[in-house]
Amino acid sequence: MMRLRRAYGAGPLHLLGALASLGLAVYAVARIFAGAQPWNVVLWLAGAIVAHDVIAFWSYTALDRVARGRRARGVNHVRVPAVVSAMALIVYFPLILGLGRYERATTLSPDVYLGRWLALTCALFAGSAIVFAARALLRR
């Protein structure tokens, strides 16, 4: 056991988890490339990488530096709901903007997604504001 920990750097449970996640990733890639149009996934991933590295990284780094430069106490109370809301927008943007073929595929209306995303965003920021106010009151 000590020999494994010294050679690998962690315990056997960690190694088992790493191997299981690697196996799951290999299975997912095999399923993607077994489909009819695997290059759509490759193009989407390449576009996401470029969009993140060229646009998003510089934007959120600059916003973070502005927020930290002002010594704002509540920067994480804005950062966390903004990131969660942005991730929901990234995942569901075709439905939120009405771009997908969701209705034809499922016979369900995609009209509710914009309102629900806005409600989620408002709830996240309101909850974060409540937590920030409670912490400020407890600090005094």
C-alpha cells in the first residue's frame, strides 16, 4: 500500500476513481464517434475553446481585476450567481433564444425558457444579496 502511495501519489481509491472516469470518457467519445455526424461535436468543441480563450477569458479576467481593485467585500456575492446564470445560458441558449428545433422533436413549447432563465437569474442574485446582507449584519 505504501509503495502504491509513494509511486502514484494518492491512495488506491483515488486511482480507482481516476480509472473509472477515464473509462467513462473513453465510452462517451466512442459513442459520439459512432453517431452519424461526429464532426459536429469536434467543431462545436473547437468553437467553444476559441470562444473561451479569445472572448470569455479576457472579459471575466478584466471584470475580476476591476472588482478586486476596488476592494469590494461582496465580489463573490456577485461572481457566484453571475457564473451560475452564465452557465445556464450557455447550456440552454438555443432554447432561451428560440433557435432550436425543440418543439418539432418533442411537441413541447420552448417559449418558457427565457422567462425561466430570467427568473433563475433573479432568484440567484436575490439569494446572494440576502446572504450578503445577513453577513454584513452579523459582522456589526
